[in-house]
Amino acid sequence: MFTQARIKLTAFYVLIIIFIISVFSVLLFHYTAQHIHDNIEEDSVPHEIQQKIIKNTVDQLQASLIFTDAIVIVLAGVLSYWLAGRTLDPIQNALHAQEQFSANASHELRTPLAVLRTENEIFLKNKKSSPEDAYLLAQSNLEEIQRMSSMMENLLLLARSKISSSQTEQTQVALSPVLKNIMSKLRAFADSKKILLQNTVAADAHAIGNEKLFEHLFFNIIQNAITYTQQGTVSVDSKKSLVGELVITIRDTGVGISKADLEHIFEPFYKADTSRTISSAGVGLGLSIVQEIVKTSGGAIHIESELNKGTTVSVTLPTQSKKLS
Ligand SMILES: Nc1ncnc2c1ncn2[C@@H]1O[C@H](COP(=O)(O)OP(=O)(O)OP(=O)(O)O)[C@@H](O)[C@H]1O
Ligand SMILES: [Mg+2]
């Protein structure tokens, strides 16, 4: 598909160049031929010889113009082919990324659907199923449905934040209550793993951005910190950077992320090897959303991690309104 498009684009470029060269050559030919006529016409030279000289010079001019044009057109063809390739490259990459995204999304949806189908089929085939079996089946079904709806929500959020990055309403957001609220929502999850949650965010911590997006941003990071920690502490802290921006730091004492994985964890559907054995691990969309939100807010995110020691995520957010690109 892209080879055909590249050839078409090349032909289009070459046609434009041929048109420009033809117009330019015709004008140049007429102007120069006229110039030759005006300069060669002299009374001392017989008329026939004059005509011969003019004809020869004009023929030579025509031949050299055709020769030069042919070389330019061949060169333009080669350059156009290269340029068409360069023009189509980002489109091809974007299309490939989108295909990959759709393939990953359908793969991740297929897994809980397959679990749902198999569990229900086994239950229906077993004539001696008890009410307790039915209860366990409903519980398992609900878990898979929750997994799917959380994934759908994340997919929608990712698509929406990409589309509307420039349209989100930016206000001054007090982050202390936002983070308190997130931590109280995640407290039961942390308690179930006996993880201590610490919050030392300054009461006056604030940043410019969108409150709803900040909620998603920090929920995903703190949820990760708890999910990928087997034991210990998850702490959330705030400080001002040297240039007056707000830095929120989330530290955990969890499984950590290897250097190789760190380079990829913001890619949609990427999961590090360390998370594969963790039952509550997700599908790999959280940090892609986090990155989109940070970009939308004009901030930055930095992750430091050491395997089996823990991870520190620092999010820098603007505290003054500025024009976002
Ligand atoms: N605090 C952390 N400690 C260790 N590994 C982490 C941490 N945060 C993220 N990771 C790794 O980065 C991967 C990507 O994280 P991300 O939040 O994007 O996806 P997820 O948690 O797997 O799924 P989702 O957030 O979509 O439910 C995770 O699978 C995990 O391997
Ligand atoms: Mg996550």
C-alpha cells in the first residue's frame, strides 16, 4: 500500500517539476532566441549566412536546454522518490503504532472473555453444580468484568486525552485534598497487602492543570506503587523545585523495574517481567495515560528504580499559568 502511495507521490512531484521546468525552458528559449536574432543581424554579413548562424545557434540552444532538462528531470525523479519516502515515513509509523495498539487491545480483551466463556461452559456442563459453585462463578465473572471495564475506561481516557489535550480546562488545583482522596480510596487495597501508606504532601501544594486529569494521573501512579510492592511502604511527598514548580514524589519499596524495562514502561500495553507474577497487575495502560496527562499539563515525569529495592516516581507540575504547546 505504501509502495504504491510512494510511487504516486513521486509521480506527482515529478509532474510539478516537469511543468515548472517546461515553462521556464520555453521562456528562456524564446528570450535567448530573440536575443540571438537581434545581435547577429548585421549588414556586413550576407543574409543567408546570418540565417545559417542563427539557425545553428538556436538549434544548439534547443539541444542543450533539452539535455539539461532531461538531467534535471532524472535527478528530480530520484530526489522525489527519496522525499516521498520521507513524507510517508511518519504516516507509516503512526499507522503501524495504531495497528499494534488495536491488536494489543483486542488481545487483552480476548483473555478475560475467554476466561468468562470457559468458566460458564464448565459450570453449565456440570449437572451437579451447587449454589456455592454458582456463587464462586458469579464472583469470578465479576472480577473479569471489572478487569474489562477498567481497561475500557483506560482506553477511552487515553484516546480522549490524546484528542483533547489542548482543550482541557486548566485551573489552579489544590493537590493535598486530591491526593488524600486517592489514598483513602486505595487504603483498603494497601491494607490487604499490609503496606503502609504515608502522605506528607504540603497542605498548600497546588499546580496548574485539570483536577480530573490530576486524579487519574496520581491514582495510576499510587495504584502501581501498591500493586508492585509486596511489603513495606508507599509514601507520597511534595516539594518545590528550584524554579518554583511543584514536584510530587511517590516512593515504594516494591519489586522495582529493570533498566531495560524502564525505557518501555510508558508504551501502551507494556508490562515489565517483574509484574508478570503479580496477580493484581493490569494490562499496561496506566503509565501511557500518566504520560499523556503530564504532557497535557505542561509537566514532566521521571522514574528511578532499582530491582527488589523499589521505585521513585517524580512528577513535576507547573504552578504558574503558561501557554501549552
Ligand atoms: N511502582 C512500580 N514498581 C514496579 N514496577 C512498576 C511500577 N509502576 C509500573 N511498573 C511496571 O510498569 C508496567 C507498566 O505500568 P502501567 O501502569 O502502564 O501498566 P499496568 O499497571 O501493568 O496496567 P494498568 O495500569 O493499565 O492497569 C507495569 O506492568 C509494571 O511492570
Ligand atoms: Mg498501572
